[in-house]
Amino acid sequence: MVRRWALGALVLGVSLSVVETADSPRALGAPGDASEIIALVVEGSGSGHGRGMSQWGAFGWATEAGWTWQQILAHYYGDTVLAPVSNGDYAGVPTGRMTVRLLALDDAQTAVVSLGGAAEWSGAPGRRFASLVAREVPGQQRSYDVWGSASPRCPAATDPLDGSSSTPSMTVPSTTLRRGDRGTDVAAVQRFLDRFGYQPGPIDSIFGSMTEAAVKRFQTDATSRGWFTGAADGVWTPALATAATRLIAEADTSAHWEYLGRSPVAPVGQPAVRFTTAGGDLLSTPVSNLLAVCQPDGSLVHYRG
């Protein structure tokens, strides 16, 4: 009996595709039956949004662990209480929209990157950028100054955006690292690879197969630029660190920040600044066009869905 499986893509930030090869062994079904699944290929970028409840996570807890909806909510939203709301709680909030205030990010800048240069700010219609930064106007809550750049860069919250900073936006270790290594130096390499679109996977301080593949991609790219003469073997070396430092410096030099303007004070419950990207955040949107939010350590968190 041949079993036919329907696959649902509930994962945020990835796309799924089925791959078959002519010489692949078939675990089920008669020989030559093209309905059998041989492998799943998962394609994505970054390590997911890492905030709140995801569809796939909730699905897993319900089906694999048998959790109730109350247990799932308690897991993702600890130290909260379920309570009824009234119409007055939604004063000024558009119908169908829920807003969340992240207290830990109060008075912090918001910086986003689109590696494909597709980031947009509603206050500058028709223009696209590789990086956008919003900083709250001192003494004026919910009013922000916004800058844009044609280069992908995550500035520190204290960096001037007038081009006067001479400090590199990030550094990389000048040491030898290979698959199996762990530690802060590995994390620094992963942040570099992530920022420049080489897709090392999660920033987990573990030099695994995804990081190795990303290093190979950078080695190939650096060789094409004439910055590296070694083999594309996936090993991080001092010579490769020199090439990475050169790429960082090139990006920093070209990262001219243009002041785009000041957002008007937004009513409570409505976005004060809206950053979007061409094509939105649908599964069909290319990874290079997704918005990635800059983290304090310089890494990027990609959002989809």
C-alpha cells in the first residue's frame, strides 16, 4: 500500500521543497512510484524571530507533547495573566491590530537591514535602502528621527550617523577555527558571515556544518575579489580574517547615512515608524529582501510571517 503524505509549511522564516533523484532508494511504494518523498530540503536565513509564540512551535507542543492551549500560552508568555478586555482597552488601536510594547527596548534605537536593498520607510515613499535606523527624539516620546543607507550595516546605538565614526562596525578573530570548535571567536565569525549574507545559521558559538558551508562561500567570494588565495575548505584562518576585515572596512566606508526626516508623533496604539520591505514577509519573498533586525551584538534576526 502506498502512503501519500501532505506536507504543510507552518514554519516561519523557511520554505520547504521535496527533492527526488533517479537513483535514490525508496523506503515505501513500488519501484518507479514518483509519489514517494525521498528528502525534505529546508531553505531559510538566520535563526528565526526568537520572540513569542510561533505556529510551528505551538503545533509541536500540541501534537508531540500533548499540551493544552493553556500550557502552550504559559510556556511562551510566562508571568502573564489571562484576563478579559473591554473596548476601552483598544482606544486608538485600528480594528484587528494588536500592539505589544517591549519594555526592554525603551529608549533604544531600531535598526534594520535588507541585504537586497529593499527596505522602505513610510516617510520616504518610493525609496529603498539596505539599512534603516530610527532613534527617538530626546524628550519627545513616539517621535523618531530616521536615517537610511545604501549599505547593509548595524550601527551601535551610540554611533554618530554623520560619517564621523572611525571605529569599525565589527571585528573578527585572527585565529584558526574549524568545524567542531566552539566559543566566542566562533560567534564573532558567525555574526560576520550573517551580516554579509553568507548564511551561517544561528549564532550559537558552535562551528558546525552550516558555519563551515558559510565560510566556504565567503572564501570563494573573497578569492573572486582577489583578497584570498587559499582553498575553499571551510576553515577560518588569519588570512581569511584579513579579507573579512577588508570587507568590513569597505562596507563601513560606503555606509553613508542619509538623514531622511522626523516621523510625526503617532497616536497610542499605532506604529510610530513603519519599516517594510518590497514583497513583504511572505514565504515567496526572497531571503535577500527580508527585513533583519540588528541585535546589540551586531547579529541579525530575520523575520518572516
